[in-house]
Amino acid sequence: MTPAVDAVNFNVPQRLMNYLGELDTFIEREIKPLEQADDNMRFFDHRREYARTDWEAGGLPRKEWEELLEEAKRRADAAGHYRYGWPTELGGKAGGQYDLAVIREHLAAKGLGLHNDLQNEHSIVGNNPMVLLFKAYATPEQYARDYDMLLNGHIKTAFGLTEPNHGSDATFMETRAERASRDGKPGWIIRGEKMWTTGMHVASHVMTFARTSGEDGQANGITCFIVPTDSPGLKIEEWLWTFNMPTDHPRISFNDVWVPEDAYWGEVDKGLGAAQSFVHQNRIRQAASSLGAAVFCINESVKYARERKPFGRALSENQAIQFPLVELATQAEMLRLLIRKTAWEMDQLDHKEIERTLSDKVSMCNFIGNRLCCDAADRAMQVHGGLGYSRHKPFEHIYRHHRRYRITEGSEEIQIRKVAAYLFGYAGPNRKRD
């Protein structure tokens, strides 16, 4: 009988297994000592939310916290790890989506720590979706103009897509940009508001998606502007406090903000593809991180259930403890295969083709992964009892953080709708044209 498919090797390649070992060695040698120094554990133990948050400065991250993250990132970059996923011409190792999915699961499964704190996307192996976005969509002229600044960290971008009145319906955004000269120079005037523009307190620029032509609901007609954060008329209106603090998520306004003619990435009227590139990269990697965090919760629960002996018997002997953890472990195994298969397929396609043919699988990974993590954290709290509910265990922090991913980068309802559109032929490669 002819096999339906070629032989498939489900093992992680040896070269990637070797690299995970390198990361583990680096963490023990460089990151763990830094984590233990100067009471830096206050950022990870039961004091973490208080220690990280400058409550008197609008709830922003404390300076000491961000300086610690920067030092960890500096060490990771010096060791050649931070830019693993960057293109080689930008100083990276060209690690693909598959590699990054495996790495992010591996790091998240270690639990909280300076090696990988996802509350603000900190990791010794950087996420940096902007880098690949820039490479895929910047014109040769834009590449020549911004390459050095991006490479050297002189361009730090916030992401301005969501608006107060428009979240998932990005094509209905109210922010507008019109051509307007100033002092004899051609340019654009931008008017509107954005929400959840994460990182504005340290950003040099904000990627601002604005309608430049067309009608509400049309994908074309949106342009991705690169707006300096010190531009006159750009204002941080408020810092939005969240379920998991600190916050670096503001609402911002653009009141007649002028930018030069060439202050955009990609092409005029075709900027929505850049946003799709951003979310696809983030969605698959968040799915892997959520899987890793879920695995951590499952493993910690199993360990505790074997050690805890109420009424003289280990908790692990009770089916009420066993069965829910079996369900979660099974879901984790299945999700891992889907994430890695999808990530591998993403590596075979360019950014535009991913949206046309694979976007539904990315959405499947993400919404299921985020749900799984929340379920696993909740179950870990239940297994650990009162201690699990306390901040002396990391589960409440994991739950509060990963709960956001069921909303951000596209709510799970929007992602389910994406899957439905592919499944029923309203979009994707099986689109029916009646």
C-alpha cells in the first residue's frame, strides 16, 4: 500500500535541541545570578505586582524593573540569543516561526523568571515582530532610510491600530490622514485616536494606521504611518489600568499631527497587510507561550498532588484530581502538534500568502492555546487550594496575564470567525464564488 504521506519526523531537530541546551546553560550562568542579586526576586515572588508598578506615576512600570529587563536583554544580545529570529542581514540568526514556537514553549514552561517574562514581551530570545514586518513591507528607499536606526534600537515602535470606538473592526477606523504641505514641504495631517498603544512611554515612534482613501469596511485605503512620539499634537490622554499591572497601555490622540510625505512603511493605501503580518507573528508565538505556561501549571499541579497528603493519602490518588489534569495534558499534546505544524507551514510562505492560505490555522492555535493556559492556571489554583489562590504561587499571575490574550491581537471570537470563514468558504483558498 502506498503511504498517504511521506514519512514524518515529529522530533525537534537535533540542532534546535542543542540550542535549547545552550539557552538553559546561558540562563543558569548569566540570568539566574542577576535574578537573585539585589533582591531582584521581588519582581517575581509574591511582591511582583507591587514591585513592578509605579502607582504614583499612572501605574507605569517602575524604572528599576525596566532597567533589570534591559540588562537581561543586553546580556542575551551579547551572547547572540536575543536576535535569534531576526534576518541575518539585521544581525540575527534567521530563526523561523517553527524554531521560535519551540523556544517560546520551552522558556514559558520554566515558569516565572527573568529569562522570559511575557507580561511585557520580555524574553532572552526576542519576539520583535516589527523587524520581520519591516523587512517584508519596507520599500528599498524606506529600508535604506530606517535600517540602521532599527538595527541599533534608535527606532522603538508602539503599535497604533485599535481605537476607542473600533477594536476588531480595523477597516472601520476613524483615524484619517490627508495630504497637506507645511512650510513648503509635502506631507500628511493625521487626526484621530488610538487605544492600547503599548510601550508609548519608551517608544520613539508609533506605527499609526490611518485611512487615506476608500470607504469604511474596505481593506484597501489604509496606510501605516511611522509617527515620532514627540510630534506636536500627539498626546497621551490616559494610562489604562489593567487586570495585570503595571500598565504601559495608553489612549492617545492625534490633533492635526503633521508628518513628512515619506513617513510611512510599505505603500500608501496598502498598510493593512503590515498589521496582518504583525498579528500572525504574534498569534503563533503567543500560542506557543500559552502552551508552555499551561504545561508549567500542569506539571506543578501533578508535583504538588503527589506531595500533598490530606487524610494520610496523596492527592494524586483521587480521580477528582487526576481526571481534569489528564484532560489538560491531552489538550496540550494535541495543541503542540498543531502549533508546530502551523509554524512550519508559515516558514514555507511569505507574509502575504500566510493571510491568504493559513490564517485560519494560526487563529486555531491562538484561541485554543490562550483558553488552555487560563484553564490550566485555574486548575492549578484549585489543586493547590488556598496556597494556589495566594500570590505566593505564580498561578494567579499567569492567569491574569494570559487572560488578556483572549482579547488582544484579535479576540477569540474574531479568530473563531476567521476559522469559520475558511471552513465555510467565505474566505481563504476554498472561497466559494457564487
